[in-house]
Amino acid sequence: AQSVTQLGSHVSVSEGALVLLRCNYSSSVPPYLFWYVQYPNQGLQLLLKYTSAATLVKGINGFEAEFKKSETSFHLTKPSAHMSDAAEYFCAVSVFTGNQFYFGTGTSLTVIP
Amino acid sequence: DTAVSQTPKYLVTQMGNDKSIKCEQNLGHDTMYWYKQDSKKFLKIMFSYNNKELIINETVPNRFSPKSPDKAHLNLHINSLELGDSAVYFCASSPFEGIGNYGYTFGSGTRLTVV
């Protein structure tokens, strides 16, 4: 079985500061890992995904994440926060033969002007 | 062109009523899902259909009944609505039964409020 844990249900950063959202996973087989973003009153949009190729994955809107097998982590970062990054962020795990995602509980990002 | 579209976007109804939420995808995907997002933003899978066949049916009350007339549509019918059914319901699709490295395409959600 797979699971993800997102540390910190709420994260606040100043505009222009580094964004770091944490995700740790558990999987008995090689995982596929995803980050989704949910803007207020909208659906979930794929930010980026790790699918066993490069461990450093670049996504949309300047976000990136690094897969670290030894730490079972897939943390999301962005060098400089923008006001438009304020949203809910979800980490999710799947596997090659999996038929569903396992989502984390989400992290709400607030960007302070 | 909306890839995964849900209707209605908002639904306010009284306890005890029966309501339906419709979902359609124009991506040619084989698999469709319903997720429930509660007030704490937690996402929980409810159902999954692959090419009109039910493949995931989590422990949801049998008042919830999915219907898939074809692989492009997965509707959710809810009988005897209760206050606890208030949530945002998301439809999603993926190309095939195994999510693998593709992931989902989500609809924009239906906010259901039961009063």
C-alpha cells in the first residue's frame, strides 16, 4: 500500500521568499509522485510529476521537486514566492500498476505581501 | 474546450432530496473517478469506472450510486441527502485503468450544500 504525509497543513511565506512544501511517501514498490495545486474554488491542476526518470523535476509556474529515495521525500520548492502562488497544494503517490492516487492532506500556502 | 466538465458547479438542496451530478470528459480516457473533498480539504476516492465497468467502490453509503452510460460519462446520483454529504465532489479521468505515470485530469468540482 502507498501513502503520503504532508508536514504542515499551513505554510506562510513572504512575497519573494523561498517556498518549501514537504511531502514524504511510503511505498513498497517504486512510486510515481505528483504535486497538484488547487486555487480557490477550482479543481486540481498538475504541477509536476516524478516518474522514475530525472530525480529533479521541474513543473509549471517555477516550481520544482526533488525525489530523494533515501529520505522517501518529494518536497516542492520555488525560489521566489508570488502572490498568485497562494493555494492548496496536494502531494500524491501512485505505482505502475496502481488504479488510484493516494493523496496527502494538503498544505495551504499563504503569501504575505 | 473543457477536458473534464462537471455540472452543476454549485448545488444547494434540502435534506432528504435526491440529486445528480454529471461529469463528461472529451479526452478519450478509459477511466473516470469520483472524489469527495471535505471541509478540511481531504480528498477521498469514492468510485472508479474503467470503460463503463466499476473497478473501485470505496465504503460509501449506498445512497450514492454512480452511473456510466459510456466511457466519456460518469454521473453521480445521491438519494436521501444528509447534512454530512455537504462537500465538494470532483470528477477526474485518466487514460487507462493503471494510473501509472500519467495522473489524473480533474474537473472543476461541484460544491454540494445540504441544508
